[in-house]
Amino acid sequence: MSDFEFDAPLPYDSTIADEGVGFTVVLSGREYGTFHCIYLDPLSKRTEALNKQFEARHAKAIRTGKLKGIAQGKLLFIENILKGWSDVKNLKGKDVPFSIEAATAYFSGPAGDHVYAELWKHFTASEHFVAEEFYAIDAEAAEKN
């Protein structure tokens, strides 16, 4: 071990990040459902492993250019980040049970584009994966200063 190895604090709770958090998406006053997502930490070994597994599963489509850009990002999200949903309804107003097939159909359509963009703000932001106690400690520290 060198003298230059440090314990880097995580800006989130790794248990919460791995188990995921539910995000209710409301756009223009309409609720589109609650989406249960894990945290996509660009610096974590878990995310690196998920990316490698994804790239291996879809190597041919990525290599040939059939899977790229936003479509690639959405599929990675569906397969690795999105763990479930509730209160997602079809055009007839009926609940749609979560499945990879249903999620792929949902996020391929226009409503899915806007919901995905909204979810992106959440599953890529570490502050959504912090235990409530963390904020209580922060508030106490701020009051003391």
C-alpha cells in the first residue's frame, strides 16, 4: 500500500443506490407513474461492470451501428437501471405490469422520450440516493455555523 491511497467518501448511500429509489414522474400536471431506478454512478465499478455486460450482450448491434446514441442509452437504462414501475397506464387507462418487453415498448414511444429525460435527471444524481439521516446531520451542522 502506498502513502497516496485514500478513502474516498461516496456522495450517496451505496445500499440505497444498489436497491434503487422510486421516482414519480409528473409532466405538465399529469402523472406518468413511479419508476424504480438504481443509481448510475459514472465512477463506480458496478456501473463499469454493467456497461461491459451490456456491451457484450449487444456487441453486434453496437458494432454495426444499429444500436447507438439515445437508443443505446435507453436500452441500457431499461436493462440495467430500471428495476420496476407502478401506476404506468396504457391509453385505455389500465395499469401495465412491468416487464423488459413493456418497458422497451414504453420508452420507444413519444411519451417514453419525455419520461426518460425526466428520469435521467434523477437516476444520475447522487443526492437522490442518500439516507434521510444524512440531511438531518447536514442541517444540524449548518445551524451550528
